[in-house]
Amino acid sequence: MNIYYYANNMYQFSYSKSLYEQAGGQYIVGGGYPIKRLDRFARFKWFFRQMNAHGGRRGLLNTPPVMMRDVSQPQDLEGIIFSHSNVNIHTDPSRCPRIFIGHGTGDKPYGGNRTGAENFLNYDYIFLSGPKHLERLKDSGIEIPEERLVKIGNMRFDQVVNGDVSKDSILDRLGVKDRTRKNVLYAPTWRFGNGTFKKYVHRFAKEITSEYNLIVRPHFHDAKHIPRTAAWARKEGIRHLYFSNPSDLRRCDTMDDFVAADIMVSDTSSVLYEYLITGNPIIVVNANYKKLHNMPDEMNIMSITDVFQEEDNIVSMITDNLENDKHRTAYKEMLETCFYFNDGNSTQRAVDFITSIKQ
């Protein structure tokens, strides 16, 4: 059976990277306008270089197989297609069932409105990462038949749980020189969610690096600011500052950054919940974003973390959390409440489901 993976942006493919590595398949980059499809195709070729995991070498850059499609139009595909974006994919479900994976389980609304959420009704199956994922669907005001909901867990957690990558190798890749310092990951979202990158990246770069290594991982839509921010830091003489580009899945996987970090600072990004897999401290930056999903307290990260306000001392908060590690038990409880399984076998569950469809 052919397997296809579709996403609007490169970073979203990280949520099925382990599935591709295990089961193979072909990627689809889309967009309604030809110029957008060409841009995404070029980005794919560059950021997925040397990531072909099946068969012989594929071209100069050895990327996985990829094709350009306008998925808003009927598609003559046969097999199974996974989507990371809540778009209406037009395939014949009898020949090519549609499965939604998504690209994160946070508190921001799907598509920003109910219309975006209603696209889920067009999918034959939805892979659920956990009860929080299901709660988000319910809070969107849509009802998905239970037989379409498949409990998989978060496939990205597998490499962390199974210890597939060493911390030292990740720090080597980032270029971290002083290993005696603790590592702080700053991973804000973008303007959809009142992302705090533009507001705090310069302040945090100056203040946090006085005591710690700082790894800045902006959202995909703010990654274009990395070169300018890095140039500013060099001009200011700031050391112990490192950047992780979310588009570059070969070198800058989110889970790798998680393994490298001793503590994370974020705002309304879904990584707040995914970082729970590490058990390490989390500080939430108050982004004053009001359009969040309504979540019970046991699925609301704000109920168990320290929240940074503009007048606070970020370095003192980081030090306090690292030294006291006061929320670790609560983090573990919330991890089990928000995500299924967390046993390192979620990718295998997805493979088993594909096998069941074949049969």
C-alpha cells in the first residue's frame, strides 16, 4: 500500500518522521498557487537532504520521494494519506483513506475558528495523541464518531523514551562549548497565539546567557528572523547563545532540543505539553492570549508552572526552578493525563494500524 504524508509547512512533518523512517512512503507538498508549491518543494529538497530512509540513494541530496499537489483539487491517489494540516483533502476514501495526525496538542484553537475545525469531519480516521487531543476536538464544537478515533500516542516521544539520541551529540551539533552550564530552551510560538519571540528574544539573550546556555527555537513562521538576531548577538558580544531552526528536521528536531535542555521557557506553544515527557522544569511566559481552548485544570499547564510576567527576573526564576525542581511530580501526572501510553511504542501502533487497513 502506498503511504503519503501531507503538510502545509516543513516543520509539521516532524510529527510523522518516525513513521516514515519505519514504514516508508512519499511526501506531498502543496499550496493553491504554483509559486507556493514550488517554494515548498525547494524547501523540502534542502531541509530533507540525506533523510531518505528507504531504497537506494535518491538524487544529489538523497531526499525522500516527494511530489507537488494542489490538495484542494480531486486527487487520483491510491493507498493511504496522512495529513498534518486540517485541510479538506479530496481523495476517494475507498481507494485512499485520509488520516489526520496534526502538528501539536496545545491550547490554541484549530484553524482559529469553527470552520477550520469542521474539516476534521472529512477525515476517515484521526490519530489521537491523548485525552487532551480529544478534549480540543470536543471544545471545537464538533463530534467525531468514536470508530474514527484511533489511540496512538505521541510518536515524537518514542525517541526520547527509548533514548535514541545522546545529549552530548545534540550539544555537539548545536555547537555548545561550555558544558558546565545548564541549558535553557526558549521555544515561543508565533503571532497566532501572541508569540513572544519579538518581545523577549533580545532581553532573554542578554539576561539568560549571563548564567546559562540559551537555545532559541522560534516558531517556523519566525525562523526567518534567526540570521538577523544572530548578527545582533554577535555585535553585542553575547556568548552562550545558540539557535535551532524548526525547518531543518535533519539537524534541528524538536525532540533533540528537548533532550539537550535542562529547562524550557515558552508561551502558548504546544511544546509546553510535549516537554512534559522530559519531566524537566517549565516556565510559561504570559502572552496575554485570550482565545485558548477551555481545558480542565488537569490538562492546563498554567495550573502547575511558574508564569513569567514582564516585570519578573527571568534568571532568578530559572535558577529557582532548576534548584528546587518543585513541579516534577505534577508534570508527570499531567503527562499521563494529556497523552496516551508514553511507552516508546506509539510509532509501532501507527504501523500496526496501517497493516490492519491493508488487510
